Amino acid sequence: MSTKKNRFSEETNIVHGIDHSPTTQDLVAPIHMTSTFKFDDFDHGAGVFDGSQPGYVYTRIANPTVDCLQEKIALLEGGAAAIATASGMAAIAAVTMTLAGPNDNFIACNSVYGGTFALFNDHLRKFNISPRFVSPGKANVIDRVASLMDSNTRFMFVETPANPTLAIINIELWAYLADQYQIPLVVDNTFASPYLQKPLDLGARIVIHSATKYLGGHGDIIGGIVVGEKAMVQHIKTEYMDHFGPVMSPFNAWLILRGLKTLAIRMDRHSTTALKIALGLENHPKISQVYYPGLESHPDHQVAKKQMKMFSGILGFDLKGGRPSAKTLLNNVKLCTLAVSLGDCDTLIQHPASMTHSTYSEKDLKAAGIDQGLVRLSLGLEHPDDIMDDLENALDAIEG
Ligand SMILES: Cc1ncc(COP(=O)(O)O)c(C=O)c1O
């Protein structure tokens, strides 16, 4: 359940800042580019350190601009507290390495960002923390998840919509299951943004973002966010962030605060454009399937409709001609930019099997349903007709 409510509508909360400078009356939070903070005298310094006096110590521990972003995202996600991190991967590492230790395991969907998959599958194993992967889209998912749980299972981790398959996880159902085992459900909400989906309201205990994407929204920063209950967030901060140190710079926090002001209108536009393009591509002769949760043909369209306000700006499609066709398409787009990342003003196109998900083995790609013909598209804010024309021209370049 969300712990933080106020009387304003979502769009208003998105625009209004959290005022950290009541004395200077800034409309926009200033950038506090300082490594450290001065103490008045010995007792003040000792008091700030032991928490008996308010104040800042050092930017790795806390910074007013970063605090401002953390409070704003906590408000938008309906959480009690948040931590800003140097990247989305830093957020995922901080959460997973705090919640699990040697000899522990966790459940994760097998369709996740390639960097997340590598962290789970290659690096956490070195600490004797074992991922147990499940395919979210196949039948009896809840029974399959339950069969993987034991007394050393520490959390469940999902992305929804999932990268790059656009699979939808029923957050309420998974949260219920996690609750039965008294473990937290962690949701990577990067693809939706808090404007379109609020996992904490659906029972998740922790939300993660790559703030690099829709939160920043302009393709000019790398950042991450963790949101949740106060005690849990504080635990992640003291156990991991303060001493491993992957914190966000105040400048990046400021850029994300700036980007956030337009989150609602950007997400509305990304979503309407993506639906238009998904419908336009759905019956294209060179495409075997379009993956977009807003399409009625998506197997979890009804779940998406229930837990999302709109369906966001990312879609995938399988080309009948496989990898050679994907290569031709990506070499022939002119408006769409061939680049990884997503959630930017610019439309970005990429080939997961050879790019974002090249960390997967051929077998893992197959298990996750990531074909060599799959192309991922992040719809930007250009005119949808121009994007569609560009895609159609590039599709025409594919032989057959
Ligand atoms: C869903 C998702 N989560 C996490 C990440 C990692 O975020 P970052 O690149 O900011 O470290 C990404 C990156 O693409 C992503 O797509």
C-alpha cells in the first residue's frame, strides 16, 4: 500500500517540486554541487554525525538536490522513501545484494534487461546468491514460481512490461505469492514510469527504475532509483549505498527533476504514438508478430489494462526473415536512431539478441522468447506518421 498520499492529482504532483530552500524561495531546486558541508563547531559536527542535530555531512551520504529528487519520486510512486543511485544497474545491485547473501536464492523473470540478467546470472553467483529464473508468459506461472521457493528464497524480481519481450507480469498476483512466503516483490518499473503504473499500490514492496529512461526523459543522464518502505530503504542505504558508494551526482538529480516536469505529457504522447505504430505494423507482411501490451492480441492485454494507465512507448516485433532482415531494417532506418536505451524524446531502435541482450546465451535467449528476428523500438516524440513512413521504407528494403 502506498504510505504517502496528498490531495493533488498525479499531473500536479509531477509538475510541482519539493521545496528544499524555503529561505531562498526557489521555484526550481538549486544544484548543490558540493562534496562536503561545513559544521559550526565540534559539537555541531558530532551532533550531525550521530543524528541528534539536522544537517548534511558529505554528498556520498546525502545531498539536498538528490534528497529533493528522492522525495519527489517517493511521492510519485506512493512510497515512503527513495534512494537515487548512479545508474539503474547500481539500484538493482544495491537492492539484490542487500536482500540476499551467501547460500540464498531468489526468483527472477527470465525476460529482463541484459545487464540485469548478467548481474544475476554471472556476478551474484560469485557471491553464492543464486537466481531461479522463470518464464513469465507461459502457463501455470504461479505454480512454477511456488515450486522454486524454499526457506532460502529472499525476494522475487520482475520487470513489467519486460525488456525486451514486453511480457506483462500480474503484479497483484505475484505480490500475493511473495506475501505468502513473507518475502518482498521487487518490480523494475522502468518501462512504465510511475505515471502509468504504481507497483507499490498493487502490493510490491520495492520499486526500481533506470532513471536514465523515462524519468530523465531526454537521453542525457545515467541514473537509478529505489523506492519502498522507510525501514527497507534505510537498510539498503546503510548496508550498501553508504559504503559501496554508487550515488547519484547532484547535477544528474537536477536534470532528472527537470525532465520529470513533463513526465505526464511525454508518457501520454509516447503511449499514443506506440499504439499507432503497433497497429500499423501488426499486419505487415514482413512481420510475424508485434509485441505491445496495448494491442488486443497481446496475451496479457487485460492484465496490462488493469494495472497500467496507458501502455507506454516501447514495442517489439519479430521479423519473418530473422536476423538478416533485422540487419537490413536497422541499416535502412533514417529517422529512427540505431541506439540502445529507451524512453528518450528521440525514437530509438535496436536488436536485442546482438545488443542489449547479448549477455544471454543462445539457450537463455530461446528460453526467454527473444528471437534473432526481434527488434525493439522506443517511440519518441516525433510525429507518428514520420516514424511509420521511416519504418515502412526500411521494411521495404528487406528482400522477399
Ligand atoms: C528495464 C531496465 N532496467 C534497468 C536498466 C539498467 O539501467 P542503467 O542503464 O541506467 O544502469 C535498464 C537499461 O536499459 C533497463 O532497460
